[in-house]
Amino acid sequence: MSHIHLRRLAQRGDTIVEVLIAMAIISLVLASAYVTSTRNTTLMQSSQERQQAQRLVESQIEMIRSKGGITGTGHCFVGGTETSGAPCNITGSSYSAATYTLSITGPIGTTTPTGTYTVSAVWTSLGSKKTNDSNVTMYYRLN
């Protein structure tokens, strides 16, 4: 074989099968990266929503402690005032814009009530289409 003939064989390039295999491998890598990124984003959003709910529940417990109880079952505190119904729906902060529904159950009355209060926050996760798929419940004993 001549020197010119060997150079032509070396310059032939890749076959269509090699290009398709390379494209398939790259597609798998990119799809895996996308799935991982989406899952991480959803988990981070869920974690932020849960933290926000815990803060809201803890603030309700602080209000029970400072006010000495509640006057009605299912009530919550908004802006330091005890209320019930739609005002107990609170939209979270800028990083977690979910709407939380707060409720408090336990001994009624603010004149020396004793017993255990159940404080709950229920919300629909922004990453999910289910209703009320997430909740945080804490208990507080007032002596």
C-alpha cells in the first residue's frame, strides 16, 4: 500500500453508528442530570415549606403561652389577635409561598386553663397537586 492510500483511510471519519451511539450516551447523561436537578429542587421546596410551617406553629404556641390559652377550638392567632376561619389561612414567606391553614385545639378559656393544646399547620405543597398533603403538628401543655 502506498503512503497516500493509508492517509485516506485515516481521514475517513466516524461512521453513522458511532455518531448515533455517542448521541445516545450524551442524551442519557443529560436526561439523568435533568431528573436529578428536578428532584433536588422539589426536595428543597418541600423542606422550605416544612420549615415555614414549623415556624408558624411555634409562633402559635408562643401566643398561647403569652395569652394564657384560647377562647375557641380551631382558632389561631393572626397579628397577636385570636381569630378563626379564613384568617387562619396564612401565606408563607417569599421563598415558600404555600398557603398554610392553622388550627389550635385544646382547653378553652383564658382564666387558668390547663391541659394540652394541639397546634397544626396544613398546606398543599407547591410541588404537588394533592390537597393538604403536608402537615406539621406540635403539642403544648399549659399548666
